[in-house]
Amino acid sequence: MPKLPIVSGSEAVKALQRLGFTVVRQKGSHVVLRKDMYGCVVPNHREIKTGTLAGILKQAGVSVEEFITALH
């Protein structure tokens, strides 16, 4: 499994949107995304910690490889 990259909240949202997620709502600095039965909450911070990013990807049902591919 490749190492998780350090990304900002907006970069993570863009990558998840490329994977088919849509923004449902935003309250404060947290963006809620949904795709079919999967949903996730992304903090819109300057830098997301790797543990938080791992939890987001687990919630979303997205592998690390898929996420890294969607980033580029």
C-alpha cells in the first residue's frame, strides 16, 4: 500500500469529486460528500493529517491507490 500524501481539504474534495462524489453541503469548515451509499466528511483545512485522511478514505470506500490517481 502506498504512503498517504499530505493534501489540503480542497485538494481532497476535488479528488473525491473526480471519483464520482458530489458535495451535499458544507457547514463551517467541513464538507459533506456522498456517492451512492457512501458518504464522508472532509475538513476544509490547509493540511489534513494522514490519520484523518485514512479515516476519510475508509468512510468513502476508496483505496489509497484510487485516491492518489484521482489527485493527478
